[in-house]
Amino acid sequence: MLSAARTSQILAALASQPGERLTVRDIMAVLQDRAFAVLIVLLGLPNCLPMPPPIPLICGLLLALVAVQIIVGRPTPWLPDVLLRRSIASVDVDRAVARAMPAFRRLERFSRPRMTFLDNPVAMRLMGVVILILALGLLFAPPFVGQIPLGIAVCLVGLGLVERDGLVVVGGLIIGSVGLTLSLGFVYAIFSGIGSFF
């Protein structure tokens, strides 16, 4: 049902689920064959705004888990059962979707299937490696604002995968290179400071 859906349609389907709370298992059922791509978007979204630790760390670890599964060629994401049972209030899902929807609809106006080099297993595994590198960048991003370029990059990569738009993916990778440079600079500054102290 969702194989040809746009990102905004998938988010709208999430927001329309019945009940007061949604479990992660419910969310995965809605995402169906787009689960990997939409999970990437969802893990990138919190990092598009200034966030305190440990949010970038948690998102980075989960994103790394998703990336490794893409690399090994799993058809659908595996998540620990303890995580699948976790739930979120439907009103919070509705609020998050309402905030994200305008931006995704604007992107969808020019996004379309193009540069479809990602529509094969080998390319997807290479994308898994790229996503893993972005996830590691999130783990070492400067606190509060340093993760924002990486968050935007992850969202664009995920959106490009959902929309099958290689141009959006490339845009995400360009922004991601900026974020990785910031993270590497932060790590270098820390180790330089430690070295000068001793």
C-alpha cells in the first residue's frame, strides 16, 4: 500500500492511527517497505534542532543499528523487542507530524524519482556505509548545535531514499560532509587539549 506513497502520506498515515498511544511496533507496521528510509528520517529529525546530550548519542546509536542492517542486506529493520514495546502518546505523534509536514510537502514539490542509482542492492549497501559514517559523526558531534548539519543530512538522505530521488541524497551527503568536518574538528580539539594538559 505504501510502496508508491510520498513521505507526507506516510507521516499522515502514522498520525491517523487509532488509540491513545502508538508502540514502535505499530509504527513499523505502518512504514512497511519504507521502514528503513523513514526510520532514517525519524532519527535525523530530533537533531535538526539544538538538542542536549544524550539525544544525539541515542539517535546516533540507533542510526548505526539501522545502517548495519542495511549493509548486511536485511529486507526489513530488526529492533529489540524491548524497544518495539515502547510507546509514544498519539497526541505527540500528531504534533510532531504537524510540525514536519509543511517542510516535507515543500520538498516533495520538486522531489521526484531521478538519479535512481540507489535502486539496486549493492548501492543500498553502500548507502548503509555512508549512513553508518553519519551516525558515528552524531556520536561525536559538538553538544547542542554541532549535530544540526548531520541531522539535516540524515533527514535528506532518508527523504531521498523514500522519494527515490538521488539528487536529494547527494544534497544530504554534501551537508553531511560539513557536519562530519565539524565533528572531526571537535574530536581533534578535545584530544589536543588532553595532550597539552599532559
